Amino acid sequence: MMTNSITRAMSNPEIIAELGRRFKEYRLAGKPTQKEAAEQAGVSLVTLRQFENGNACNINMGNFLALLRVADCLEQMDELLPEIPVSAYVLEEMKSKKPKRVRHGK
């Protein structure tokens, strides 16, 4: 298995080609054929082949996410673009606006 890191110096088509190569490795490890993977993702066989061969320089996000589902990698999107942590300042402000006690009407 070849390991290529995605770097800032790479062009978008180079990054997409690398992602396609990686997807192919995941697909082969999971054993579905290209046709089975395309059907599971709801994409055309041509789209899948172009992506795996590095020729899909403009794969749309919906197709990409569907292929990640097939490769069982969708949860890794959290690592790609994680939530920004709430700052201590904002947490303190939220705590100060919280009611100290609750009064119930009679």
C-alpha cells in the first residue's frame, strides 16, 4: 500500500485523484465490485470509475459522501472539519446568564 499525504501544495484535481485512489483501496478491502459499489452509492459506474482512476476532477459532494458511506468512512468527516470548540470566555458568559433558581407560580 502506497501512502501519499495530501498537502497544501497539491492542486484540487491532485487531491481528488488521491482520494479516488484511497477510495479504491477501501473498496477492494471491503470486496464489492465497482458495479456493486456504484449501485450502493447510487452513482453511475462511469462516475465511480472516473473517481477511482483520478479522472473525476469535479466529483460533486453528494456523490463523494455517498461513496464514503459505501467505504464506511462517513464518520471520518468529523475529523476533516471538526466543530470549533467553545471558548472559555463564551462558556463563562453562558454560565452567568443561566438562571440561579427557578420560581414556580402558585
